[in-house]
Amino acid sequence: MFRVQDEPIDLNELVRYVTDAEAGAIATFIGTTRNNNEGRSVIALDYESYPEMAERELARIGAEAAQKWQIRRMAIVHRLGPVQIGEASVIIAVSSAHRDAAFAASRFAIEEIKKTVPIWKKEVFEGGEVWIGTQSGQPLQR
Amino acid sequence: MFRVQDEPIDLNELVRYVTDAEAGAIATFIGTTRNNNEGRSVIALDYESYPEMAERELARIGAEAAQKWQIRRMAIVHRLGPVQIGEASVIIAVSSAHRDAAFAASRFAIEEIKKTVPIWKKEVFEGGEVWIGTQSGQPLQR
Amino acid sequence: MKVRVKFFAILRERAGTAEVVHELTEGATVADLWRDLQQHFPKLDVPGIRLLYAVNQNYVGSNDTLHDGDEVVFIPPVSGG
Amino acid sequence: MKVRVKFFAILRERAGTAEVVHELTEGATVADLWRDLQQHFPKLDVPGIRLLYAVNQNYVGSNDTLHDGDEVVFIPPVSGG
């Protein structure tokens, strides 16, 4: 399950999807909107994506994780549009027979998402808005 | 929230508990009953605890994690009694401003639970049952 | 030949449109297309920005040659998660 | 003096009871109590088992002295998670 969507993400749906009789561990990671960032008071985040490529990249991350670790099932769902404080922008769930693989794969997935998946976050803060990563002029790490 | 209970564990309850406006990350770990262990076909696991001390040790793990990493909130709930294949025996949820702390603390918690919390697992398998860790004669690592 | 260009995030805002079809000479590269587009949409030149390039939803290099019907996206620094 | 001993998991099954109150001489240690209990419940001696000791819900050493009213638990290898 590798998907972008406008609706709130249902953690239970992902956990059910990765639940497996041969799994002894499920690790999840939930990225949530924080009320502050680099000294700014954040009102909300607004996500945009290149959806077909984003889903393809999410699936690529899943395939790569399955090659690196002995995982059973994996799901990644990223939300688009406005995401309010405390709400989830992304959820990763991964199951494995033994916990090392689930931990490693969920960590890997969030790091890769931040590097290669065509999704962009506009931060709406008190006094303005900014496309994160764009103003800094820093080169993108591949 | 550091608790042992007979009822099934509600992941949403834990995630709601750790959700925090200043958190950008929530990591969860779910330990589930696997249908096989060391070549045996597992029917169910049956957990027993020394409940007052188990809850005290879970809270100690939470306090130690809060000293080691910048976490916001943490919850650990361990189930007691029979736990069927695919069901959760333990759930850990931890929130933090930045994801490193949530990942590290959830990993730390499950390792500590397996080492110091007075909870015991009887494995009911096809052909018998065994208290895990007791038959091996291996010294307990502290 | 014609290619379809989609703009996202800051580039969509700067271009003032989400999509254009652009005519190119045979053998043109991704970098050639970008130079053309900057002529049409001067605001696309965001100071200090580092772009990646995707053709038909795969990352490519700036010197890759384009083909008729390609879908091309200039990808500003991603910030999902 | 009297202490309350609780048995769990394999030790509960081996003892055939979950709890006993045991009389000890003043100054007795955790190890002394364990020797006494093995007299009363010979099956408690599980070959190769490595126990930890808790008094009033805190881990202690086997040479710690017990006091009247203490709650003592011999903790077989834990296996939660």
C-alpha cells in the first residue's frame, strides 16, 4: 500500500494491512504537524505532490526495503493538502518476523521520503508562508 | 501511561495519548504473536506478570528514556493472559519534536522490556507448552 | 516535437500555470528545455534553487535527450514527511 | 519476622501456590529465604535457571537482608514483549 491522498490517514488501516501471522513486530512512524519550526509559529502545513511519481517512488522505497531487510509487509501513505497541528502528514507501517527489520525499514522509509519523493510542503506561519527547502538555496541531497 | 491489562490493547488510545502540538514525530512499536517460534507451530502466547512491579518498571523505562532523549510523551501497555496469533502483546508509542528521539526511545523501550520487566510468556504450541527463557538455562542479562 | 511540462510547488506558483505543452527541436535535452522555459517564464529562475529532473516519472540527468510526447517535471527540493 | 513470598510463572507452577507467608529469623537474607523455600517446595529448584530477586517491587541482591512484612519475589527469566 503506497499512496498519496487528500483525506486524513487512518493508522488502523495501515496496521491491519501489514498484520501478518508470521510477523512478530510492527513498527510505525507517524509524521505530525508541529506548532513551531525554526522559531516560527506554524499554523498549518500544506502539501502538494506530483502524485503518479510520488506513489511510484513510495513503492520503490518499499521494494528497496524488502531487498535490504526481511520484512513481511509495508505500507506508506502520505497526505496532501492542508494538515493541521497534531495531524498526521505521513504514516509508515512495516511488519517483520523479528523487530530489527521493522525498525530499520521504517527508519529507512522516512529518510528516503524526505530525500526522493516528489512531495512539497508549504509552511503557513504567523506572518507568511514558505515552501520548505526552497528558500534556503541548499542543494538537494540525493 | 504505563500499564498492564487483560484487555486487547487499543493502539489509538496510545497514539492519542502521545499526540502533542509540539511533536513532529510519533514512533510506535507493536509486538505481535507469531505463528511460529524456533521451529514450533505456535497456537497462542499466554502472559503473566507481577503487575505492580511490572508497571513500576515500565514507568522507570519511560523516565530513563526521557532523560536520554528529548521526547514529548510516552506510553507503554503490555497485555496479560492469552494473546492469539496476530494480536498485540505490547504497544509502545512515543512522540518527540524531531524523529531521532522517537525512534531511539521506542527501540530502547522494547529492549528494556525484554530485559527487566517482570512479565513472563508461556508459549502454547502444537504438542506442548513452555515458559520462554526458562528451559534454556541461559543467564538473564541485566 | 512536443513535450508536456508540469509545474509543482514553487515552480507552479512562479510559472503561474500547472502545465504547458512546449515545442522543441529534435535532439533537445532537459537542460535545453529549461533554458527555453526560463525565456517564457522569467520568474522560474529561483535564486540558489537546485532542481532535479523527471521524465515520464523517472529521475533523469539534465543532459538526457527528450522525445515527442514526454512528460517532463522540474523538481524543486522535496520536503515531504 | 514474617515475609510474604509471591510466586509467578514457572515458580508458581512448581510451588503449586501463588503466595506464602514465611517465618524467618531476624537478619535473614534473600538467599537464606530461597534455601528455606527449596526445603518446603523441592520442585522450585529448576535446573539451570537464573533468578533475580525483588523486595517490595525493587530489584535487590541475594545477600540483602529482609525485614518483617517484606514482599519478596523470585523472578525467573523475564520474557515480556
